[in-house]
Amino acid sequence: MKNADLQKRKESAMARGQGNMAPVYVDRAVNSELWDVEGNRHIDFGAGIAVVNTGHNHPKVKAAVQAQVERFTHTCVMVSPYESAVALAEKLNAAAPGNTPKKSIFVTTGAEAVENCVKIARAYTGRPGIIAFNGGFHGRTNMTMGLTGKVNPYKVGFGPFPSDIFHVAYPNEYHGISIEQSLEELKMRFTCDIEASRVAAILIEPVQGEGGFYQAPAEFLQALRKICDEHGILLILDEIQSGFARTGTLFCHEQAGIEADLMTAAKGIAGGFPLAAVVGKADIMDAPIPGGLGGTYGGSPVGCAAALAVFDVIEEEQLCARATEVGTHFVKYLTAMKAEYPQLIGDVRNAGAMIAMELVHDGDANKPNAELTKALSAKAAQNGLILLSCGIRGNVIRFLPALTIEMNIIDEGMDIFKRCFKELV
């Protein structure tokens, strides 16, 4: 079986909108290594877009899933529930930052989690408005496309989008957007677009994923918390990509010392099995009537078993601390490259193991180098390294390794990356 043959079959059988980064068809995977159908080995610096934080095929996750499959695979948690869903909700409620009592619901995807946050916020407040941020990514459903602050490729040709959604600039020191400017824009939305008393929620990623791995300063999140409290607005933290130890704490916003009213969780929650959740303050979560929340596959027993194992692995292997170590190791390489190529590498940044390199022309933040970014991702794939790109300008290489990756595998992968970079420039 050949990768090229499978790519031709895929292009014939699957819609082009569900594209793939490279024609690398996986046969098996272990921790941070993949082997394709031709037997070629690849180092994985993407982790399925921050999903397998505990690595591919972690033995503890695999064993939990196998044991669950032996018992049953589906009954629907809203029909005939099971203890694993209750236990997982208890763990999420206890782990969510803040001391207010929490409750959870389970759905299947991150986009569903975001949509349900909007539903819950509107049910609790009786208000319609939602404020999100430029550069944010929240999903590909109609509501979440409206919330997403990046047009290409997520919103092209898909409008119109829901009303009562408003966007504000995300604070971004590298691109000259200060905390004060962002907060002033928020105040202008209240002045020009929708009065604060009609806003149900403010939705923000503590680290923008698709937007380019920009991190909201702690002071900004604290200011949002204060504004929300002043106006009776709910604060929603989208932790889909930044959660489950990825940034050095279980959830990123706990680093700012704030408590969200509602929080989304997905991606790293279940070691690769489709599962997502909304966790929030108990009185807010209870606002919708029975039957108003849920879904057929939400809280899959297999996914819940995997997620309980993921919690154990994060604790036993100290993956929060490991994320910081992994990030530091990557940044050592990338800052050395930036010193060597200051006209091409504009910025290197990380929040734990969410690591980014922004590529530019002439050392200018306002001259994005999307061409080099695209070429580098493609060349790396040809040389056995899985890389992801992102950014509203298409010029950011993001590194999202498994938190269990061995340091020598990082070294090997970065040697490939540096070689590909030098060959292109």
C-alpha cells in the first residue's frame, strides 16, 4: 500500500473541504512516533492537534479502553447512565479552577462544548449578546464559525452567521495591541454595538490556538473577570487546546488566578477518543431545563474510561511539570535559530508545551512570511517530521508534542526541522 495511492482514493471519496496537511497515512503510532503504511517512521510534533497529550497508545489509556469495550460500548448517558461518567464529572468539577461548586455536561466535540456554553449563558442571563476576540477559533458549526475571529478558511462561503456576536482585538504585544487598547475596544462595543446589560457572555481562549499561540496576559484575564462581575456578564474560558496540562497547569487560566463561570474542555481530555465537556458554576449549569442539554454520543463510556485514565497519567507522570520542561527544551532550539535568522524568525513564544515560531520578511512583524511557513510544513513532512502551522496570517509554525515525548526525540525532530529550514532559506 502506498501513501500516494491512498491520497488519490481519499481525494476521490472525501470532500475537498476536509483536506489533509500531507499524504502520510498512518499504520501505527507509539508515544511521539508514527509509522506510515509504507513503513516510514515520522516524529510527531502535532499530537493530533494537542489531543494525545499523553502520547499515542499510552498503555494505561489503552488498557482502560480495552476493559470498557469488554463490558459495553454505548447505552447513551441520558438513557442508561454509568458510573464512569459520574466519576469523570466529579474529577472535572474538582479540577476546574476556583472554589465555587461546579457541575459538568458531556458532549462529543469542542464545537459542541462552545455551543452549549452559549446556550447555558443565554438561559442563565436571559441575554442574547456574545463577545469574542479577533483571531479566536471556536469551531466549524454555524454558531462557532460566527464566534471564530478568522475568516480563511473557516468562514469562507458559509455565511450568514448568527446575530448578536461581536469581536474585540485580542491583546498581542508582538503586534502592538496592548491590554489597554483591547479593553478600550471592549468598552466601545458596549458604547457602539450592544449595551453591557444585553451581553450574556465574553468568550476567550487563554492562549489562541489557530490564531497563532498568542497568550492573554494574566492582567487582561483579571480585568475581564472584573468587567464581567460589574455587568452581570458570564466569563467563558475556551480551554479546548490549552487544557489538560498542555501549558504547565491542568488548565491555563488558573495561572491568572481567576475563576471562569463556564469552561470548555476537549482535545486532550481522553487520549484521542471523541469527548468534550462544559464545566461551570453549579447554579449557572443548572439554568437549562432537563433535556435542554446533551447528545446521543456525549459522554461515551469508552471516552469516559479513557479520560479517567488520562487524569491518572497526568498525575502519576507529573505532566504539568513535564509540559514546562518540554517547552523550555524546544525554546532553546528556536531562540538559537532566531538569533541566526533574525530577518526570517520574528518571534518565538510558548505557554508550556504550546510553542510557536512566527515567520516574517525583513524582521518585520507586519510582513508575514506565509510562503515559507507552508513550504516548511510540507518539507518537514517529506523528511519524517509532522508539523502544524497556524496564525491569522498563516505564518506561524506551532509545536504541540505529546507531553510524554522523550528529550532525545525532540532533539532528533529539531535536527530535521533545522535542516529543512536551512535548505529552504
